[in-house]
Amino acid sequence: MAISVVQRAADIFGFSVEFRGYRAGDSALAELGEALPEETIQGVRSSDAAIKGPVGETAKDVIVRLRQMFDLYANLRPAKVYPGVRPLMDGVDILIVRENTEDLYKGYEFELPGSAVALKVVTERASRRIAEYAFREAERRRKHVTIVHKSNVMPKTDGLFGRVAKEVASSHPGVSYREMYVDAASMALIRDPRSFDVLLTMNVYGDILSDEAAQVVGGLGMAPSANIGEKMALFEPVHGSAPDIAGKGLANPYATVLSAAMMLDWLSQAKGDPRLEKASKLVESAAVTALRRGIATPDLGGKYKTSEVGKGLEAVMVELGG
Ligand SMILES: NC(=O)C1=CN([C@@H]2O[C@H](COP(=O)(O)OP(=O)(O)OC[C@H]3O[C@@H](n4cnc5c(N)ncnc54)[C@H](O)[C@@H]3O)[C@@H](O)[C@H]2O)C=CC1
Ligand SMILES: CC(C)CC(=O)C(=O)O
């Protein structure tokens, strides 16, 4: 779906795109013996940008590895109410900025006799660069950051993250901020989601809170994401392989389509090509128009299959793109 939408945008705005497909995930493990084959790693490395679909139970060996391998340190997870969806509350527009390379997802787990241990890794460098990213994003939005951690229980690790985030806050006087413990933040996301603009948090909390925020704005089928590094970026829907609905044509494709829009926007800045920015805007506005017209899967109350939503969306792109 992402490919056809990007190709359609390319046709409309007159730029060329070369798509290369690479295997990863459960099927790659079963058929090739590796969830993340070397060819896929090289493919990601040599591309201008990458987009990943759901890969299943081996997600840790694919996406967590790619994030760390290519230092894709900023995980951007917007949670925004689109027309035609059924949100818990209207008017919500949150950007979760999640540190993407450290914390318990670093993968240092050990078994001992009768117990198991995981190391939570937090560095000043990674905390500072993600906080800088979040405050810069807030400057372009509603100028408010909520810093989320649990330093009352983990004063060394989460304490470091919170301290560095507040130091960064002091160099962005135009952006206001508040601090919340993650348990209180998860409650506030339900009770008062409109009070959030940018939510800056650590890796594990960001993973969990972004599923919650997605549900607040209409469900995981509406949640795109970006994994951004200094020079590379990889885009993916927040959701997984949805085994309960897989193969039935029920999966909502908007999360993937909106991830493709994020990719075009990132590429427009990376390449300095305004046609790519126009393409990104067209994909998003076509999604808005299609959703207004009820072109949606059953999770949104629609009656269309995944592929029908894709065709409908492309038709709207052509209509809006001229
Ligand atoms: N970043 C990644 O690659 C991720 C991978 N996963 C993997 O995906 C597999 C399934 O994980 P789950 O915990 O079940 O999470 P999931 O995100 O696949 O599904 C959770 C719920 O959301 C629904 N859902 C997800 N995507 C949807 C869509 N596009 N349209 C409509 N409904 C949708 C599902 O039907 C399910 O009820 C696991 O193997 C997990 O490891 C899960 C989350 C993220
Ligand atoms: C490895 C993934 C399943 C973890 C996750 O849900 C994510 O980081 O998006």
C-alpha cells in the first residue's frame, strides 16, 4: 500500500522513485533462517529511506536491531484525531517523542539460577539528543513538552533522563514544560489528552504510551511512526501484525499510508526537494478526504476491505492532485 501511494504521488508531482523490497521477520526466519538477513541490512543502509511493514513475533530481532544498528534515536509517534474516526476525545493532537536506542530495549538480559536480570541503560548523551529533538519539535507546534519518566522509583536511570531533559528545557525558554511520572501520564492521557502537545519519554514507556495514545485518537490503525537518525530514517506503522485479523482484509491501512506521508516529508528535507513535501501533504490531505467520505475499514466503522481503502485513497489523490 505504501508503495502504490508513493508511486501515485510521484506520478502526480513528476519525481521518480526506485522501490526495492527486502525480506524480514517471521517469514524470513522460516524461509531464509534469519529474521534480519544481511541483504536487508545492506538494503536499508543503501536506501534514501525505508518503510517497514509488520513482521510478527521476531519484531525485536528486526526493528529493535535496525534502530540500534543505524542509531535511529528519535521515534516520532503522532497521535492525532482524523475526521471520520471514533476517538475517545475530539481535538487531540499529540506527538510522542520516544528515545529509541536505550533503556531495557538495549537487550541486556541474563538468566541466573532461579532468576533473570535485565539492564536498563540510560546515557546522558542519548537523553540530551532526544530531549533536544523534542523541544525543537515543540517549537514548531504548541510549545509545550511533558517529560515522562519514573524517577521516584529509578532515581539513577530515570533520574538522569529527567535531569537532562530539564537542562535542555532551560535552553528553550519559549517552550513550557511539565514533568509526570509514567503512571500518572498514562492516566492523564485518558482523562485529559488535549493537555499534551509533545510527550518526551524513554524507550519502554514510549512503546506503551503510544499504543494508548493511538486508542485515544481512534485505534492502532491510525498510528504512523518514524525512526529518525542523523542521516537515515525508517518508517513503520505503530501496530504489529494483528494476528487476530490477518489475512481477512480487515487491517486499516491508514497507519501505513500516514507513515509513508511522514517518509515523504522527511525525504523532502533530506533532499531539499519541495515536490516531496507537496507529495507528503497530498497523501495526508487525501487521507483526510477519504476518511470524511467514509472510505474506511471496520475498525473505524467503515465497510471497506483494506485493498478497497487503498484504491479509494489513490482515486482521491488523483482527484486532489490534478
Ligand atoms: N514495531 C513492530 O514491528 C511491532 C511488532 N509487533 C508484533 O506483532 C505481533 C502482534 O502483536 P500484538 O501485541 O497483537 O499487537 P498488534 O499491534 O498487532 O495488535 C493489537 C490490536 O490492534 C489491532 N490492530 C493492529 N493493527 C491494526 C490495523 N492496521 N487495523 C485494525 N486493527 C489493528 C489488532 O487487531 C489487535 O486487536 C507480535 O508478534 C508482536 O511482536 C507488535 C507491535 C509492534
Ligand atoms: C519489538 C517491538 C515489538 C517493540 C514495539 O512494539 C515497538 O518498539 O514498537
